Amino acid sequence: ANEARVDDKKEAAEKKDILVARHASYEQRQKDVRDEVKEKADERAQNRKERKTHRQHLLDADRDKFKVELAKKAEERQALITRNLERRSARKAAEKVPISRYT
């Protein structure tokens, strides 16, 4: 009877060890899955950030290009205005000079 009780205790201890080991491996799998999910989420967040940064660089480049073109157009417009003013003032100056018939 004593031996049977000892065997039962050993069996119970083995079953308990098996259950503990199973639970530990289950928890480890859960942890691995959680880590993997977190890793993927971090990777997606990093990709989003990189895409956003890339888009911002493209927008900045476009804006800089636009500013340069705008400045160039403004410069051309100013040159045109200046040239027209010079022509007009030259014309008015020529009109004021009396034209001598006998020169």
C-alpha cells in the first residue's frame, strides 16, 4: 500500500511537471507571438515614417523649385518693366528736344 502511494505521488509529480512544462511552453509561444506582432507593428510604423519623410522631401523640393521659378519670373517681369520705363523716358526726352530743320 505504501509503495502504491509512493508510485501515485511520483505519477502525480510527473503529471504536474508535464503540465508546468506545457504551460511554460504555451506562455513562451504567446510571448513570441506578441513580440512578433510588436516587431511587425514597429516595422510598419518605421515604414510609414520613412514614407512621410520621403513625401515631405519631395514636397520641399517641389516648393523650392516653385520658389526659384517664381523668383525667375518676377526678375524677368521687373527687367521688362525697367526696359519699358527706359524706352518711355527715352521717347519722352526725344519728344522734348526741339528738332532743328537745318541741321
